[in-house]
Amino acid sequence: MRKTEHPLPRRQRRRKSGPGPLIMAWVGLFLAIIAGGLFFILTPPQKNQEDVLVLSIDNAPEQFAPVDWANQASAQTTINDMDATSIKTANANETTNAATAQPSPDDTGADTNRPQEEILPSGARLITLPTGEQQENTMTDDMADVLEELGDGAVVIRMSDGTIAPDGNNKTKPDKLVQKIISQPPGALERGFDGLGEYGPTPKIASDGRHPSRHYARKFSAPADTPKIAIIIAGLGLDSALTDAAIALPPEVTLAFAPYAKNLPAKAARARARGHELLVELPMEAAGLGPEQLGPAALTTFHSQADNRKRLDWVLSRFQGFYGVTNYLGGSFSSDQTAITPVLFALKSSGLAYIDDTGLARGAAQSMSASYGSVDFLLTPQSADFTGMLEQIEQRALAKTRVTIKVYATPASLQQLQIWIDGFEEKGIVLAPASALVNNL
């Protein structure tokens, strides 16, 4: 007889078959929570994504990492406890042509069909009368430097032919002529300065010979022996709050926009409406930095001249109304004569100025008589006594009469700059646009 096999009890059968579905579900949920927590801890937050342009140039990498400012040899001064802005983007389908959308007519700056008013240091009102569409309202250096000394309540009118005369209703007319300080907004946007580029309009010299570096620079004149400080605020456009704070600074402050920021035409239009002259930043190869830290539009020594020109054209098409270009890093690129010379030649041919914070492009610029200016002090987000450096710059200006500084925007630096600027008048220092102090402009 065969022995009958009895089935195992239910409890023993469950133990042999492994954990049940409910236990597996709980284990899976627990592991998912742990994995999510680790991802949150190990992944750095991405700041200001709404302001960072997503693009692709020649399928270049699009992951941007913060710059390690502590290892940048080009930095001359530093700022305490400030982090460099983290710029990160992911691959996307947005094209560079879409990034070159032009501002609407309402965003192109101040209304040039109405008189423009400005308060002179003496307290007098300077009124600029409107001119025709093609007529440029010019002023000679003599007119700008020598105006009648008018007190509070007096009116100075700048006529359409460039002449200046006191208002006829003003009864007080001193006999002595003294030098005056004149500062006026950049010229209005003109199609005559727009050339045809692969990615959109790029600056060019107008058919009548006028240069964008002149027309789009803020008009300024002051006695030669007056201490002057020019301030360039760099890295704008990527952070809306920082950009708004920089635009709120006095109009004599020069603003430099990063090319990777979104909606640059509208942001530039707001800055111009405030009276600021503008620069666009040109990312360049620097020692110790990879492509992800400079972006797909960076100029490098390992790209061909044609490839670098393509990237330059893209940067120059980002918005309109800037008078020049300034470097973003670029110690390695600027020191390579073969690499930097074609770029300077292209900028010169476009009628643009180049503002250099490395000083390494001076020789190449001088050899071709390019519009070139160098920065005396570069303030970056490193650890240093920011207030102490401002005092040092101030003393140098009082001794040398003119100093140009470039500051990368942070909340603390902009706040301290505003306080510093507010004290200029009492110390006899004049705030000047960068275009007025750099060489060959």
C-alpha cells in the first residue's frame, strides 16, 4: 500500500512560500522613502531656473556649475561670505533663434518724443528738447564743460542743435563761467546699428559712420581734475531680484548682462529706460574651468576661429542697445594672441568697445587701435573685506582722479555699493559711466 501524503498545515505552507504581497509593498515604500531622502540631500538646489536660458550651440554641454572664485587668479579683491551664483540648466528643445526675440516698442526705453529732464549738481534743471528721428542731439565738450552757474530753480535748456542756454524767465545770470558735470542717457535704439547675424541682429557701424560704442554709451562730461569712479555691475539677468536692484542704482552705473539669461531684450529695455548704459558678457576660457562652467557659447583656444566667431555672433545677438562687450573670466583665452586678436577685430569692425578685467588683451587691442578699456579693480564673491576695498578704491580715485571697478552682483554688494555711492558728493567724487573713463572711447 502506498503511504498517503498529507499536505502541510497552512501556517507552514505560508512560511515556505516567502513574504506576502503586503510585506513586500511596505518594504518597497520604505526603500523609496530612503532613496528620495538621499536624492534630496545629495542634489543641490537649482536657483533661478525661470531666469536661465536653455539653449544648445553645436550640441555643447548645458550643465553649468558654480565658479570656484577662490582659485581665480584674475580676482584682485573679494567679498565676504558670498557664494557665486549657481547656474544650472538641462537639455531642452528651445532654439537659439527663439532666444533673440526683440522687445516691443513699449520696451525700447525712454520716450524720445518728449522733453527729457535731469537735475544738475547745482540744483538747476536740464531739459533736453526732442529732435527729429534721424537727427542726433549732440553737444561739444566745450558746451558740456562750460555752462553758466545757475542755482536752485533755474532751468538749462539743451536745444536741438546742441546749444545750451538758460531759460528766459530766469533773472539771475552770473558773470563767471564754470565747468559743469553733464550726464545724459544713451541714445535711442536705431535700426541703422543693426546688422544681419546668423542668430539675429548684431551691432554694426551705421552707414553714416557712427559707432554703437558712442551712440549707446551714456553721455558724460566733467572737469578733468574731478575725482571720478566708474562702476560696472556684472552677472545680471540670471536673478530677477538682483537685476532689479542693480537697475535701481543711479543711472551712471554701467550694467553688464550675462548672455544666458532669459528675456534679455525686456530686461535690457528696463535698464535703458532707467538711463543705464549696457554691456554684454562674453564667456571665455579660463584655467581650471571646464565647458560646463562657461556654457556652450564660451570662446576657447581649442575652437577654430570660425567656431569662436559663431559663438560671438550669438552673444552679440542677445539684445540691442549695448555699447560694448566685457569678458566673463577668460584669463587663458585673453592671453592667447592668436585667439583674442580675431575677436577684438570683429568687435572693432562692429563699432563696439571691449572692457577687459584681466588686462591681458591690452597689447592686441593697442596693435589694432581697438576701443579698449581695462578695469582697475575686480570685486568677486570671494572672502575679503569688501568695505575696506571700497575705501581703498575711494582713496585711489582721490589721488588718481579716475578709477574703474567691476563688481559681480550679490545682494550684499549692491546694498553696500548704494551706501558708498550716496557718500560721493560729500567727498567730492563724481560717479561716471564706464564709457567715460576707459581708453579709446
